Amino acid sequence: MSQAETAQSNPAANPASSGFKLEKLCRLCRNNRRGAAAVEFAIIAPVFFLLVFGMIEFGRMIMVQQIITNASREGARIAVLDGATTNGVTTQVTNYLDGAGVRGATVSVDPDPPTDAGWGEPVTVEVTIPFNNVSWLPVPMFVGDMDLSSSASMRRETVQ
């Protein structure tokens, strides 16, 4: 007997001919899993959002740290020149930070005024800002109470 004859004579061997459909079985399985996606999302969502907000916060912290490093370097470049004043250095640093959208920093210059340093002596500019002032999140979760600071020192360029 051929395979075609066996399939026609035995309906259990051919589920399509007996009216049994695989789709009906899958539909029954899906009905038993109603709400499974919602439960899975409820389990995974807190971890996912924690990771996303952590990446945002640490990324912003690194970005602001780089900005204040560059600002302190710009301030030190101005401070080592002849005729430099503390107010001029502070203005330069503040303008740099404002251009980057960072506000609320504290700038200190050592020695104050920078002209007190002799030829070849270091002049240090330090920039400090609380991370709460620059965080993009309404309530910083990981590094909220931390102060970001950077300092740059350069040797005074003056004619003896």
C-alpha cells in the first residue's frame, strides 16, 4: 500500500483531514498565558530603568568633570600671563562654563592675585561644583551629594 492510500484510510495519520488544526492548539496555549508579558515587564522594568538612569547620571558626571577640567585649564592659561587678575581669571572660567551650560561653580586662584607669583612659580586655578547643580535627573540617585572638582597649575610667565 502506498503512503497516499495509508493517509486516506487512517484519519489519525493525517491531522489536517480529520479537522484537527495546529492553530487551535496554539490558541489554547496562548489563552493560558494571558498577562505573562505584563508580569515579565513588571519584573524587568525596575532593573531596566535603574540601568538607564545610572547610565544617564554617570555619563553626565563624566561630561561635567571634563568641562570643569577644561575650564580650570583655561583659567590657568589666563592666570599665568602678565597683568592677570583674579577677577579676570574667574570671568574666563565662568564664561567657559556658561558656554557649556554649567552654572554654580566656585573658582579659586592660588596665589590671589596671580601676579603675586614670581617668574616660574606655579599658579593654580581650582573649579568646584556640587553634582546636584548639574545633574539632569530631578533627584540624583548615585552621586547626588558629591562635589566635582578640578585644578590646573601652570608656571607664571613674566619678565624679570
